[in-house]
Amino acid sequence: MNARAKILLATKLLLSVGLLALVLSKVDPQSVFLVLAKADPLLVALWYSLIPVVACLAAWRWEILAPGLSYGTALKYTWIGIFYGHVLPGAIAGDVAKGVSLAFKDSAARVGLAASIVAEKVIGLAALLLFFDVACAVVYRLDGDSFKELRNLAVIALVLSLVGAIAGAIAIVLAVRLRDRVVNIRSGVASRLAYGVVAAVNFYSSRPILLLKAFGISMAIHVVNIFAVYLSLLALRVDADILFAAVVYPSVSVMLLIPISISGIGVRDATLAVLFSLFGLPLASGVALSWLALFSTIPNVMIGGAIQLWEMYRKR
């Protein structure tokens, strides 16, 4: 790990600790532990069991987008990507790491690999933003004086997401128009990113059906995640319905896209605390949900790490 990566990791660690400390200054940790103690273990286990389902769906999406990639290989390196996504700094570290690991291990899988990873990331983000925009619209339609502040935040979030979508579309158009320069100048993060976008556009321009299938799977992934959040609310005995889960999931997911923390620590806590407060729900339950969500990543990281070690040391 170079000096820049160490500084980035240290900064994210400090921000995680700072945000978590800020949240705990508003919420009594004892009340959080009390909520966790009363959680329904069966519902928590059912919630956690949906996480491998999401990984399997993500592997299926990658198999569709990557030519010649078997489902077994896609699933294996999807788990590896989950591992690196939680231990390496950077918002797309897991996606890059799984691609690099696969390219080193299987030269035949390199064809269209960069394009498939870029397409997978963009399609997943597009589906998430769709759910996020719908959630913002739902929040805006809420009536009552107590929701005025929440409605204002929904309008701001909706505008920002639309601006981001427009900026992304413009970036794709510019990357395609400047494809010759991008191919010749591939050093630097921006050039590599533009090159990946160009490769994806060129590769899938004649394969739109693959993009549609991948988008459908992405929608299914987000639906499963929303149901998982609803199960977590039931497990913690939070008086909220599936509509609240449909607002919480995309909101937290969009915030976690900002690479300022370690495994979402602090950011997830603060976001859930704010959402629970705005909806008149106990802050302790929001923080408890955040901690359970963090614990759910541990077995997945361990599975991905074990697979990576096996791939590193097993005989060819």
C-alpha cells in the first residue's frame, strides 16, 4: 500500500470514528444494546440469508454481461469483489480488484472484462437511482406539517440525483467522441475510467438485450434488498411498513456511495439516525439497524477472503 492509499485509509478511519462518535453523542449506547437484545433472532437470520441471494443475483448479472464467463467463475469473483470492497479504500475498489484477480488467473476471461465491469457498475447505479428518485417522490407526497423538512430534503436529493444522471450521460457522450484520444492516453485515473466507458459503449452497442437483462436483474437485486430491510425492521420491532423500507434502502445506499468511511461505519449510522428521526421513530432503533447491517458484512467478507486465499495458493 503506497503513501497515498495509507493517507486515504487513515482519513476514512478518522471520519468513520468521528461520525460514529457524533451519532452516539445523540443516542445512548445502552438503549441501542437494549434494542439489539430484544431483536427477533429468527428474523435476523432470515434477513442475513438474503445477502447470499443478492451475491448470486449479482454474479448472474455479471455472467450475462461478460462474454465467455461461466456462472461459477462469476460467483467466485463476485465474492472476492465483496471482500476487497470492504478492506480496500475507494468506492470501486472491489469491482477493480475482482477484475484484476480474474484477469491474472484466467487470460481467456480478459476479453470484454473491463467493459463488463463498467457496464455492471453503471447499470446497478442506474437502477439504484431509479429507486432513490421514486423514494424521494414518495416522501415529497407525504402530507402533514411534520414532514415539511423531509419534503424539502427529498426535493434537494431528487434534483441532485437528476443532475448526477445528466452529468453521467454527458460523460459517456464525451468519452465516445474522444475515443481516439482516450485509447492513446490511458495513464491516469480519468483516462482509464474514460477508456472503460468507451469500451463498454463499443462492446454493448450491438448487444442491447444484454443490458436490458442486466438492468432487470439489478431491479430484482434492489427489491430483495428492500425486503431485507423490511425484515430487519420487523426483527427490531420497529413500527414501520414496507414503504419506509423502500425509502430507507435507496437513501442509505446512495449515501454509502460516498467513499468517506470504512465499510460505511459512521455514514450508515448517521443516515439511519436522521431518517428515523425525521419519521418520528426511535434513534436507538436506527443505530441498532446500522450495527446489525455492519455485522452482516462480516461473514461475507470472510467468505470472499477465503475464496481469494484459495485462488492464490491452489495449484493451477
